[in-house]
Amino acid sequence: MLLLAALLGLAAVLASSYASKVRVMGYTEPASGVTKVFPSDVGVVTELHVAEGEWVAAGAKLMTITLQRYLSAHQGMGDLQVLQLERQLRELAQRQALHQQQQVDAAGLLDQRERQQLKLLPLLEVERRSHEQRQRLLAERVTAMQQLTKRGAIPKLQLAQAQADLLALELAGAGLARQHLEVSQRLGDIRASARSQRTQMELEASLQRSEGMRLKQQLHEVQAAQRTQVLAPVTGSVSFLQARVGKRVAPNQALLNLVDTSASQGVVLLLPSRAAAQVEPGQQVSLRYLGQPPQDSELFWGEIVQVSSTPVSVADLDVPVPLSEPVYRAKLQIQETRAAAARLVPGLLVEADIRLEQARLWRWLIRPALSAWQRL
């Protein structure tokens, strides 16, 4: 009986099945809306203006690259030209500041002189009108005295004295008129001088601006010959940032990706050759974020939808992974809640368990023997 029970138990175990699985690495990437950014020439990154995950607008500066052809003997010459042009720009800025101050001072002095003349004109006008009124009254008095002198009512000496006073008033009135004219002429000269000075200073300022534009253009040309600015072609979030200060780059090397943050995220698994032969579309996958303890990492589920037919080098991937052999890319369709989908961001490393086919235990036990038989 015991032997029969043991045989029945062994048969049950051999007839049982098990589900094998393989563990691989992968990363998240947007399903769409990814723009790769490449350098236009060979060079070295000298300035980095963005960080991983930073949102940038189209046209924003991403980094500055010093071109390789100016990193040898040309660099010293180019740096000297830059220093000379920058010094000339500083000196020009100092001259412009001095010229502006001189313009302000000269305008203030002319304005002060103009106000002084403008104060004199009303005073002279009041005095001139008062003098004209006294002159008119005295002239009327002289006319009346002439009639009285003819009738012998007053002596001629008194008339002569009044006529002398009238002549003195007329001379004084002519002096006031001449003084009023001189003040008006001085005021006109001051205003003409102010206009001439303003025109001259504007001309000089225009020449200085032209000189500044010329120097800036030369500086831009020298710097452009040495360095190039990498600008964001589209609006997006910085992802897979490969560039760093001091790194040598080439036109065939992606510097970073710009990701449309509104696009849905997917997962790409990296299958070594030994695992790629066992993976096919339709297989179920469980995955979690790499580097987190199993109890702290939320588990996601997905299904294989596509497996590449040719391997790719790890160096050609957009995300750094600790692998040394070529891998096959397998795309996943995520089966997740909205809350989990919201936490998927591009560039995260994941660890995935791919469930392979169901197999009988007895086949697993005799597999080595079958392999040896096939080799004979």
C-alpha cells in the first residue's frame, strides 16, 4: 500500500505543471511626442543651462558647445580677440555714459540761461509800457504848454524844460526797446544753441551706437566661430539628458530628449539574447521601479505587444542601463489604474518578470536527456 501511495504521489508531481519566468530590465518612455536634440558640429560642452526634468520653451538655450576646430591653436587667438572686443565695448560704454552726462549738464546750463532771459522779458515789458504811458502824458502836457506859451500864459523857459523832459523820456524808451530786443535775441540764440548742441550730441550718440553695434557684431562672429548655442526646437520637458560639461559630443550623438508631458507613457523592456528567444507578444509581465524595495514599490502589469527582430547596442539606448551585451527591445502595453499612470514619467528604470509558457514537470526533468539525444 505504501508503495502504491508513493507511486501515485510521484505520478501526480510529474504530471503537475509550472509557470517559468524570466527577469529583465527596462525603462519608461513616452508613447509619442519625443524630440531628440543633436549638436550641429563636433565639440565639447562648456555650459549646461538645463537639468533633467526641467520644462523649457521652444527657442530656450539648452547648452553651449565649444567647437572642436577651435580647441587647438585657434583657441588662444580667438580668446585674445574676444578680450580685445570686450575691452573696446567697456571703453565705449564709459564714453557713452560720459557723453550722456555731458549732454545732461549742457542741457541744464542752457535751460538755466533760458529761464533767466524768460524772467527778464516780462519785467522789461512792464517797464516799457509804463514808460510809454508817462511819455504819452508828457507829450500831451507839452502840446498844451505850447498853446499857453503862444498866449503868453507861461514863459518859454518852462516849455523848453518840458520839451527836454519829453526828449529824455523818448531816449529812455528807445533804450528799453533796445534792451527788450537784445533779451529776445539772446533768448533766440540760446534756443538755437540748444538745438544745435542737441543735434550734435544726437549725432555723436548715433555714431557711438553704430560703433557699439559693430563691436558687438564682431564679438558675436568671433564667439559664433568658437561656440554654438543649442536651442530647444520645441516646447517640452528635458529627458534622457546625456550631455554634461566637459563631454565631447558629435552630430550623431543625441544630447537630450524633449518630451511632450501631455503624451502617454509606455515601457520598453531590454531582452538579452538568452531571454529574447523565449519572449513573444501576448505574454504577461509584472514590473516595478528599479532600486526600490519590493514592499515599497508599486507593482504594475502589462502585456508584450512587440519584440524587435534585431538587437541594439546598449550605447545606442536613450537611458543608461547596467548591461554590457546587445539587447532586443520589447514594447509593453500597460494595464494600470489612472493613479499609477499619472506616476509614470520618462526615463525611469524598471525591473520586469515575464511569465513564460506553462510546462509539465516531467518534461523539465527529461529536458537535459532530450538535448543530449538531439546532439547525437
